[in-house]
Amino acid sequence: MIVLLIILIGVGGMAYVPIRNIDARRHKKRKPMDPLDGAMAADLLQAALKAGASIPGALIALDVSLCEEEEASGLQVVGRLLMMGATWDEAWSDVSPRFDTLRDALQPAWEDGAAPLPLLERGAQMLRQSRERQAREAAAKLGSQLVLPLGLCFLPAFVLIGIVPVIAAAGISIFQ
């Protein structure tokens, strides 16, 4: 009888756990997206322009795709202002600095009629190269910073494991 009661409690507990987890997932707030990298934004903008969108239309589409970010991008405002005839500098005045690469790459295309795709490609490539260079510099700096702590850890260990036993063995054999 006790065994049957334990089995019923165990089965009931196992049935309760998944239901509780499903209910908790429903009420859990969605975490906002991390801000989009400038190079990825340039790639998305390239895709929109290759698909035939205008520069303002591509900026609006990019803003819509970034709607779950914590920080508003302001690209939709830029697109709408450009459609209404605002100047390039007026339209981009309130946009986050992380989109400066897009602004700088698209400005010759908007004002002079240059092809925007190579400009966006070059801007994204420069961002990626800059990030790679910074990562290499940080790795080199970390390597030089780790020399002292590793030396302070390995030198005593080498002495205790490698030199002390040899001296102790030699000392024991000398004194016998």
C-alpha cells in the first residue's frame, strides 16, 4: 500500500513539472535582441538593395527587421525623411553612431548617384578588418599580461616538483 502511494506521488510530481515549466515559459518576458553589428546591417542593406528596394525603402525595411532591439535605430525616420525631401544631414541627425558606416557608405549613392552596393561592401569589410585587428591586438596584449602570473605560478611548482626532490634524494644519499 505504501509502495503504491509512493508511485502515485512520483507520477503526479513528474506530471506537474512539465506543466509548470510550460506555464513559466509562456509568461517569461522575451529578452530584447543585442544591437546589430554595423557590418551585418550593411549586409542586410545590401540584400534589400539587390532585391530592388530604394535607399529609403531599404532603410525602412532594415529598421523593421531591427524592431526587437533594446535601442531604437531611427533608420525608419531616416527613410521617411529622405522620401519627403530632407537633406542627407537632416535625415541622419538623430541616428545612433553605430550606423555611421551606413551613413558614410550611402551618402555618395544618395547625393551623387554612385552605386551603393560596392560602397556598402567596402564599409562592411573595413568594419570587419578593424574588429579583427582589435581582436589580434587584444590577444597580443593578453599574452604579454599573462607572462608574470604564469611565471609566478609555474616557477614555484617547478622548484617544488623538479628541484626539491632531486636535492632531497641527493642529500639523503650523501648523509647515509
